[in-house]
Amino acid sequence: MNNKKKDTEEVRLMKGNEAIAHAAIRCGCDGYFGYPITPQSEIMETLMELEPWNTTGMVVLQAESETASINMVYGGAGCGKKSMTSSSSPGVSLMQEGISYLAGAELPAVIVNVMRGGPGLGTIQPSQADYFQTVKGGGHGDYKMITLAPASVQEMADHTVMAFDLAFKYLTPVMILADGVIGQMMEKVVLPPFQPRLTEEEIKIKCPWATLGKPANRKPNYIYSLQLEAEEMEDLNLRLQSRYRTIEKNEVLFEEFDCEDAEYLIVAFGTSARVCQKAVEMARAQGIKAGLLRPITLFPFPTEQISHYANQTKGMLTVEMSAGQMVEDVRLAVNGRVPVEFYGRMGGIVPSPDDVFEALKKLIVK
Amino acid sequence: MTTNDIINPANLVYAKPSVLNDVPMHYCPGCTHGVIHKLIGEIIGEMGFQEKTIGIAPVGCAVFAYKYLDIDWQQAAHGRAPALATAVKRLLPDRLVFTYQGDGDLAAIGTAETIHACNRGENIAIIFINNGIYGMTGGQMAPTTLHGMKSSTSPNGRTVPLNGYPLDITKLLAQLDGTCYVTRQSAHTVASVRKTKKAIQKAFENSMLGKGTSIVEVVSTCNSGWKLSPADSNTWMVENMFPAYPLGDLKDI
Amino acid sequence: MAKVKGAIVVNVERCKGCNLCVVACPSKVLLLNNEANSKGYNYSYMADPDSCVGCSACAYVCPDACITVYRVKL
Ligand SMILES: Cc1ncc(C[n+]2csc(CCOP(=O)(O)OP(=O)(O)O)c2C)c(N)n1
Ligand code: SF4
């Protein structure tokens, strides 16, 4: 790496998975713990190649399982360290207990899921079928996870930086919910500038709860999620819920294409949204006033914005690489005001713009 | 000299260590967990390591260890303490990091995390309370439950066809190249308490010296789970647990 | 050999009456009290204080760290 460019942005051509690895090092991540699984193994492979322990001091460790990885993340997060893991669907299923513990202990952490088709061992092809698992709480208990849905290699890098910021701002695990297409495809990416890792003194100020060893002048810090008294457990839940409401108020992100005058709105995230953008262009070329709303945060969901379009459009189409999961949240936002149709492919198949355009035309005929 | 004359700070020979705070421990009367908490408190105090120590508590009866020992603690998911400890020690290499785990936690649900942390030679100390039973959940069979031993899930005694063999995980861990010190102790007599204290201290020193993973198994009693008085539990332990889990160093390099 | 004499103080409220100190004491100094503490435990006490040699055996095996030991050489 060119040392002169160390603290500046850098334009590179690389895979989405590689972009995550580079962005993690650059944003001052302290520890990555992971277990190989296709289609995201390049994240750890890139980190091992880059050997950040020799430059920024970042720890990178191949764990014995995803269960171990997520619990290593818990250990690191408990020390106020920027800790992350990445996996793909089956591995993320294995992490659910740990994610619930992170939420319960109010710890900041970043988890990347480069989704593949399921259920079961499924396929290594891309999918978006872990939407429910992610935004409805795949683990136990009443928790939510901020969920970012990148749709480009650039966003894989940007969301890595943003995910850590959000995780520490709200003391919550944050999921980057990508899919195999974005993980594997190569695009131009502007890598973020280097940010130094926090020193222990900085962590003590930013995370006074961190377990760094108890100095004489403070009480011990405990990282835990156990509350035997029902009232105390409810208090924790109320605190979490009010934090989730704040997140819903402040952190919704989405992108719009041709929405201002749209009569038909497509809602899609990640890879599906890229396909749908093409379909919107095809529709517009034929004089159909179509638009695309791409949620960037899946929790918090752009409910208000979708609701707003329910007053102006004649119908909506949700497109996903699943049997239809996000469509339920779109329907909740629309609340019956206009028809909300669904088009999706499963098992690792990416819908084509033609398929989406056909589905859109069916909605118009209706 | 009267008793009141003797009770004078100048004559003090034994007191509760200050690292162990005044919160009454929730353990059943006579439970070995208390003795080991006390030893950990003594050792951390004597080593002057209160500021440098991060303990990892398990899920099990010791889940509340953090309430009693005034050091920083993380409470792990059931069985995952070695994974937490791995990350903590790697991110804070100059700290003393130890896990405190029961036999269900360490040798059943957390077997993979235990073996791999030991195999990587993580510079942590593992304190392993082997009471041959699941205490916290009400006395179910553990991997370490003895042949014929009754528990709530082996009400007629553990049998090989149904349950397999008692797991001597400590022996297994001693085989791994990543472990530097593997020992099995107990805490039922003055001599054994003294020896266990030395063992834990050595394990802590090893963690700081970066020698690899140290495991101190303490063959323990769970009088509630065993349905015996504390004193009878000790006798039962000597007669039944010790033959299956013989005391002594398994490895010391 | 110099004669030694000891004494212990039991933290009555911490004691759970497990009896391990009573069994451990080589001089048979201790017994469980007929009276219970506020939690209902029959706490241990020096039934025969004159025999205490301050060896700390009781304190070593006490799981609740409720015994403080003092000792003098006579
Ligand atoms: C994932 C999960 N499975 C099961 C439990 C229930 N559980 C709590 S403690 C415990 C066993 C503890 O036994 P051990 O580790 O031997 O410790 P002890 O209580 O005997 O000290 C079990 C099964 C849990 N908390 N989490
Ligand atoms: S149940 Fe057993 S292990 Fe748990 S506190 Fe009671 S005696 Fe100790």
C-alpha cells in the first residue's frame, strides 16, 4: 500500500467483500472474528492478506465456529473495542443467541450477513431470504437490530464505517445485510480515509462501561444480560424499546429514483433494487410513470415515506430474492390504501429487469 | 488471655479478602463455589491485580460471580466463556483474563470453545468447577456425572448404554499443545484449599507470562444436587469423585 | 514449643450454617448455634473458645468467607 495515501481516500476496483475488509481496517476496527463460509470468505481472506495487526494493531482471528465468532465479538465489544464478524445465512443462524446477548447487554457490534439461499444448507447463490431473521429478531427476546442494506461495492465500504458509528451511538448490534451478488461483484470504490483505532484512554471516556480492568476510583464494570427480577427485566426492555423508537425517528435511510410523479412504486433493497432500477427505466421508456424506493435501512424501515407514496400512487410492487418478506412491512406501511403486489425469485436466482417489468405491467392491468 | 484480648487487629491471621465484597453470595450452604471465589479474591488482592483483571463468568450457579468479586466482569452465554476470554485477552494482552466455568458449561455445551481456546494456547486461565452435575438448573446429569450416579435426568443412575461415559475433559485438554499447566485440585480440607490457591495463582501468572492456557479443575461438591449434607458431600466426593478424577498436576511446563 | 491461643469472629449474617467449619476444626471448638440469624441459618460459634489455637482451618474451608481468625503466641 502506498504510505502517502494512508490517511486519505483511495479509489480502487474490488469485490464487495474485499471492500468491507478494507473499510474495517480504515475505520479503526479493533477486532474481526469469523468462520469461513461462501459467499463471504473473502472478507477474512482479505484481512489475513492485509495483516492489519502489523499496521493498525487490529486483531483478526479465524474462530472455530460462528458461535465462537459472535461470542468473541461480545467479548471484544464488552471492552469497548470496535468488534465485528461476518458470515452467510447458515452461519448467521448459528449466531442468533449471541446477537440476542449483544442486544440484551447493550453492546455495540457489527455483523455482516452476505446472504445465500436457504433453508438448510441451501445454496451458495445470492438470496435475500434472511430479511425476517434480521429485522424481526432471529434470536430470542424483544430486540431490534439496526440493519443496513448495501446495494453496491461502495456501500459495502460506506456501511461498514456507518455501522460502527451507529453501533456505538445506540449501543446495539448493527447488521449489514448484503447478498452474494454484492459480496462477489467488482466495482469501483472510494475507500474511506484512515481513522486511528481508539486508545484505551479514549475508550474509557467514550465507553465508561467497558471492562478494561477496574481502577481504584470506580466501581467494577459488568457486562451481563441477566435480570432475575421481572421488574428490572421490564425496565431494560423499556429502555431498549425507547432507544428503538429514537432510532426509528432519526436513522431512516432510503434512496428514490423517479418517485416524484410515480404512479407505480417499486420497493426493493440491495441487489433487487439494482435490477428494479433497470425495470423502472424500461417502464419510463414506454411512458409508464414508475419509480423505485430503495430502503437503505431495513430497521428502521422507511414506513413513513412508503406511506406517503400510498397517497399518490395507484399501486406498489415489492421485489425480493425471497418468497416475500419485506413485502409485509410495505403492506403495513400502505395499510390497504393501494394494492401491493410481490414479485420474487428464490433459491439463489436473481430476477431480471424483464421479469420485474412484466410483473409491473400485471399490476397496471389489475 | 481472654478471647476478647486476642481479637485485636494486631493478631489477625485470616480474614475475608477485600476483593471479595460484602454482598452475601447466593450459593447453597457449603457449596465449593464460595471457597473458590474467596481464593480468587485473595490471589488477585495479593498479586495487586484488581486493576488488571477481567473475569468471564459462565451460565451456571456462578453466573453472578460478578456480584461478589470486585473486578471487571463479563458474563458469557452458556459455554462461551473461552471465546469471550480469547477476544478480551487478544485485545488487551497485558490484562489478566480468566474464565470461571462449571462442568456443564465447559464440558458439554462449551466443549468446542474450551478445546479450541486451549488448542490455540490462548493466554488465559480457566477455572473449572467440576461438581459432576448441573447445579443451577436443579441437578440434572452433566458430562462429568459418574457411572451409576443419580441425577434428576438419570434418576436410576447414569448408565453407559443410555448416557455414555463420564468425560474426563481435563485429561483431554492436557493433551493439547496449547496448554501449559493443567491441574486437578479440590477444596475440602485446609491442605487442599492451600494447594488450589497455589494452582490458581500459578495459572494467573502463566496468563501474564504468555505461556499458554492454564486449566485448574477443582473437583467440587454440589450438596443440593447430590442431596447430601455439605460434610457428607465431601466424604462422598473423596470416595467417588476422586477415583474417577484423580487429583494432581496433569501437565506443568 | 511456644503455646498459641486463637480466637475467631463469625460474621453471623454471612454464615449459612453449612457446618463445614465445625467438621474442619481439629480442636473441636465450633458448633452451630441453636439460634438462627435473620435468614434462618444456625450460624457457627465458638462453643469451646479456650481450645482454639487459631489454626484457621475453619476459615480456609468456609465457603462464605465469614470467619476472621486471630492468634497470639503465649
Ligand atoms: C443455551 C442454554 N442452554 C441451557 C441453559 C440452561 N442452563 C443454565 S445453567 C445450566 C447448567 C449449569 O451446570 P454447570 O455448568 O455444571 O454449572 P453449575 O451450575 O453446576 O455450577 C444449564 C443447562 C442456558 N442458560 N442456555
Ligand atoms: S446448586 Fe450446587 S453448585 Fe449451585 S450453589 Fe447449590 S450447591 Fe453450589
